[in-house]
Amino acid sequence: MKRKRSDKSKYKHQTTGDHCTCAAYVAEIMCLRNAEHKNTGSLPYKFWNKKPWDWTFKRQLVVATRLIKNHGEEALVKAIHSPELKGVFSLNHRKVIGIINKYALIVAQDSDKKQDLKLKENAVSRKKTFGKKSQLNRLRSIDLHGEEEE
């Protein structure tokens, strides 16, 4: 039975296409990188239930859950996809925490910038047309210029 998308399961497994939690998504990426590094071929369907990958997946899942709790989902996912962690095959690597801290700061700065944006009141924008003006646009411009003169 496929898992439905929810707030907790907004990511997708790369091997099955089912929705999963962020920790499972990150753990799967680490297992896929590890399999590629060891040159064992592609992982089987639902590899986390099969030997020898079940133990590896569970360890990565536990570490990913701890990292999400400390640093947040967005920072972890950005760090995993970053070029600095391309050659890392386990979340227990010594470089991981430092890089996730760096991306957590970036995420915090981005969220601060988003909160600082203010909307202009009475802001009006229109789609600009190219070429000839239509009759309706001519009437609008006459109305606008007529109101300014009064």
C-alpha cells in the first residue's frame, strides 16, 4: 500500500516512488551512493527490507533523524545535495556536521530575508502589450490622462 503525501511524508523514495519522511529520503540517498561507490549495481525494490542493506539503511535513518532534530529538514537536504558532500557515503562522516551547520546558517538567513519583504500598498501592474495599441488601451490612456488634468 502506497503512502500518501502529508506534512511528514513530503519526499519521494527514488527506488519506489512512494512518499516518505525526510529521514528515509536522506538515508536512501546515502545507501544509493554507497552502492554506487562499492559498484554493486542498482539496489533492489524496497532494499531496506533485504539483507545486507537493511542494517545500513536503519543506521543512516537513525543518524538522519538526529540531524533533522538538531538542524532541520531543509538544511539537511540542501547539504546532502551540495557538492561538498558528493563523495560522502555515510551520515556518520566527520565532515557532515560542519557542512550541515553551514547550510543551516544559509537557510536561517534566507528565512530572515523572506520575512523582511513588505508588500507595497495600492501597487498596480499591468501586462504591457507589444505593437499597436488596441482601442481599449487608447480609451484607458484617455481616461488616465483626463483624470490627471482635472
